Amino acid sequence: MPKLVKAEIKIKREDYEKLMGCLTSAKHLSLCLTSPRRLSKYLISAVPVLMAKPGELFCQLEYLELCTKCSLDWLSLLLMQSPKLRVLRLTQGVCGMNGNFEIQWEQPCCVPECLVSSVETVEWIGYKATKAEKEVAIYILDKANHLKEMTLSQKIAN
């Protein structure tokens, strides 16, 4: 899909590798991805694509909306692959993910290019101040050199 500009993707058990490869030209993405910790056998196909050369996968992406209810585990990998990202919107989406499991977040081994050079706005809807969420917020505040606005809201989007 070389001309794709905007996509809203909700994936539970699909083939991540094929799908992610089709989204390289997207400028605006809304993603709801099953947590890799809950997808162990499917993660095997997703990680090689996302761990490819940093900045290669989503090289045109400027706006990313990510469901924190099920996808916060993916944040580091997605940031590493989105060098032109300007707006990051984290929401506790309506993905239908059942069960209460603790979301984990691992700080990337190196600072993603988008945090150093392009991220200007971060909006977090449904922020609950869990340990992982605090770690992410502090990391972004510390590393985002061009950040103009960061909003943390406990209100959940409809």
C-alpha cells in the first residue's frame, strides 16, 4: 500500500510481519495491538520486522495513536521505527481487551530519533499513573527535545 496515508488497525492474532510491512507509507496510524507478552508465539513474527533498521518501518509516520490498554508494550519499538513522529496520542482504547494484567514497559536501549528531533505533542488519555505509565511519561519528558505540549488526563476517551 505505497500511497496509504491514514489507517486504524486493531490486531489480535494476525500476521504482524505482513501487515506492518504494508504500512510504511502511512502518515497517521491508530494502533491497537495485542500485548506481546500475551502473544508469545505471534511475537516471533512481529519482532524481526519492528527490530529492522531503526526508522525504516514507519519512515513517513507523523501521528501515532496507540491503545495503552493492550499496546503500551509496543511503544519503544514503534518509537524507534518512527523518525518523523510529531504527535503521540496514548489512549485507553475500546479494544475489548479483557482482564487486568500489568502493563510492562522497557526503556529503549538508545533514544528514538523522533524524541530527539521531532515529537512536539504528547497526549495521554486514560492515564492511571501506574508504575509503567509513570516511567513512560518521565522518559518522554526527559528525552523529547522539541516537546511543546504534554497532556496527561485521567479521563477515558469515548
